[in-house]
Amino acid sequence: METENTIQHQPLSDLAVTNLNVSFSEIDVLKNISITFQKNKVNCIIGPSGSGKSTLLRSLNRINDDAHKIKTSGTIHFNNENILQKNQDLTELRKNIGMVFQSPCVFPKSISENVTFGIQQHRKLSKAEKATIVEENLKKVSLWSEVHTRLNESGNILSIGQQQRLCLARTLAIQPKIILMDEPTSSLDPLSTRAIENLMVALKETYTVILVTHDISQAKRVSDHVFFICNGELIEEGNKDQFFNIPQKAETKEYLKNEACIC
Amino acid sequence: MSRKLKNNLFKGSIYTASFLSIAMLLFLISTLIGKGVSAMSWEFLTSESSDFGSKGGIFYQIIGSLLLTLSAAIISFPLALGMAIYKSEYIRKNAFQNITNTLIYSLNGIPSIIFGIFGLIFFVNILNMGISWFVGGIILAIMILPTIILSSYQSINSIPVSYRENAASLGLTKWQVIHTTIIPRAINGGFTGLLIGLARAIGETAPIMFIATAFSGVTFPNSFLEPVSSLPTHILALAQQATNPQALQNAWGSSLVLIILVFIFSISALVRRVQYSKIKY
């Protein structure tokens, strides 16, 4: 079991949120959130529905920018730069912070074109490079053996679980440093869920993973560090064992026991 | 009145309405075929008309109509596509969105004769472009613009938000998102709208008769600024000679050809719509 001391010596990621406030149409969704994510770990954000987990995640790559009447204050530092600045290069940011969404979204293209969809918008790829990228990334998500004979077929023919792994491969192909995952298994069957969870654990060797989930048992299975958010506020954080075995706050205890929020 | 009787009455009335609509359409088409087919021959389709249309064929009228619709398509398609993309991707405020909707629907509701008069005053008189097929193409393009805009816009709107978000999350710029996910879909929808618009444009008489066509003595234009013959105006000219049986027969034949062209555009639009509805989004 990891101790408090070992946690303090964990390398912190290059991503830190300080005093983050987000509101939509004057309704506060995140209140004064300050978080530093652990590098090369699975950072799990848990909390009840509507607590602001996804808003927090979506603020990290500013995919929320186009949302109607959104107001954001505070700072999010990535590589020592505040990414909330107006002149932030969003293309560069999103190349470094990739994202996998709740439901798989396969473009109406072939399996191989789906993998290279993002990367080929950033740089010109030769045929050989494309083939290498497709194979490499499909192998990373354990999909290669299942699809290597039908790479030119539409991505839509795959099962939902395979589609989600294809989306992950597409994200990995742009070579991000951090991967955001917004409840990526919520539409999957138990077998596919387990496959994605195994991938999260394997991926942390190379990437920092930030996972949003409302599934406490999933957080127990995959997380290294847990953040509990309720009603837009960070209630408690800690390493997995500490958080699940000896929660400090009454709100956390209640949530872990009854999945209810008393904030 | 019992619920069952109400149900049967409602069922009966919609069956009658459907039957009457189909019967009228079938009557119209069968009359056209019955009367028009006797005028139809290879010579009729490929020879030049003479004696104000009562003799000869409709070759240059077909060419003229196709030239007008083709130019309308080339002018209107990129404009409509641009407008549909601007409307869906760049206009945020509800008020402005409502204004553009009102303008587009208003444009769609303008009687076609007004387009003709506008073309006559603005292009022919003020810009001094003369009576030419190019001006006719511009006016027809303006007329079918709303159909293509709305069709493209509906296609774009049917793309789930998740596609834009997924593309953006891969580091694509707004233009790249539009280029890779929006434009292909907009083109598909817009093309269907274009075919529907062209089916309407090819049969229009009023907008082009003052500005783009000559009733007789015109062959293939040598430049942008020359008039053409067209099927609708040719039918109008022949109808005015209704006492001449040969002219009347040619009018039926021309009408049949026009309806066949309209059908080709409409059926193509239908086929494309079915094809693209199969794309899984």
C-alpha cells in the first residue's frame, strides 16, 4: 500500500488547476477548484451526476469554449503556461491533451482512415507512415488482431466496444501527453468495459490518464489517485487506498456508502 | 359519434385525399404522354424549330434549357453551401439566426415573375448586360438559392455535435473541422437541394422570358451575352398558336420532354437522398 509520503514524492503532471470557476448562463458549475494531477497515473474524478466532473475535464482541453454563455476564471497550467489565456493555441493544446468521449464517435470513413484522421490534419503522411501509425496505435489499444484484415472497411461495422478502442487509437495517434476520458465505458458491455479499463492501466506507463466516472467500483479498479467532486466543489482527494479505505470527509463517506451527495 | 366511426371517417378522408392527389397527377401525366408521344421522334428531338415552332423540332430549346439550369447550378451551389455553413457554424445569436431564416423563407416565397422583373431592371437595363442566358442563369440561381441553402443547412444540422467535438479534440482548427466533417455532409444535402431546385428552375417561364430567351430564330449562343431558346418559353409561344394543330402537337411534345427533364432531376434527388440517408451518423 502506498503511504502519504510516497504520494508526495510522485512526479506531478504538467497539468495543474488553480481556483477554477466555471459558470453556464450565470449558473456556477465549478467553484474554486484547485487540483494537481499525478503524472503517469490514472487520475480519477468521481462524483454524482451533475456535480461538474465533465465540465472540469472539458475545461482541461478547452473543448467547452464553444458552449453557450460560458464564463471561466482561474488558471489551468500546462507546461508552465496558463492555457486559459485568450491567445492560447488550441490546436497545440489539444494535440498534447487528447480526449476520449462518453460514446464512441467513429467518422464515416474506413478503420485506418479513422486512426489517421487527426494526425494527418497536423502533418502530411506518406503511405508507409500511415500504415505504421495505423498498426502501432491499433496494437496499443489491442484492436489490431481483430481488424487487421479489414482496415479498409467502414469503422461503423465494429462493435461499440471496438469503436471506443478505435477512438482511443485515433487519440493516441496524435501523440498526446495526457489523455482525458469522459466516462468512456458508460455505453459499453462488461467485457468491453474491462478491455478499456485494462488499457487505461497499461497506458499510464506512457501517458497521464484523467478519467471521469460515476462508477465507484471502476474507480477502485483503475485509479491511482482520486478526486471527489460534489456540487461543483472539490470535497476530497487522495491516493486510491487512502481515499477508499479511510475517507476523511463526511460527504465522501456518504457518497462511497450510498452514492448520495450531502453537499 | 363513436371512436370507431371517427377513426374510420379520418381514415376514409386521408385515403380519399391521397387517391385524388395521385389520380390528378396520373391524369396529367397520362394526358401528356398520350398527346405528346405522337409528336415524339428522333427528328423532333434533334432538329431546329422553324415557322415559330409549328414546324421542326426542339433541339435548341433543350440545349437552351439545359444551359440555363447548368449556369444556375454553377452559380447557386457554392453560394448556398457557403451560406449554409456560415449559418450553422458562425451565427450564434438567436436574433440574427431568425433574421436569416426569415430572409431565406421570404426569398423562397417571392413570385417568379418578380425575379424576372428584377433581372430586367437591374441586369438588362441598369447594368446594360442585354438579354442573355447568363443573366437568366443568375436569376434562376437566386431563385433556387433558398432550396439549396435549407437542404444543406438541414444536412449540417443532422451531424451530431459529438462529431465536431471529436474532431476539435484531435487538435483540428475550426476550418479543418468544417472541411473534414461539415462540408462533405453539406455537399451531399446541398446536391439534393440543387436537383430539387433545378427541377423547379427548368420549368420556369416568367423569370427568364424577359431577360434570357428569344421566342424564335435562336440557335447555340456564341457568347455569355446572347439569348437562348428554352422549352417553357417555346411551349408558351406554341400555345399561342393553338388553332394550328401542328403547333399544338409540338406543344404537347415539348411539354412531355420538359416533364421528362423535371422527372430526371426529381428522381436523381430522391436517389441521392436515399443513398446519403444510409450514411451512418
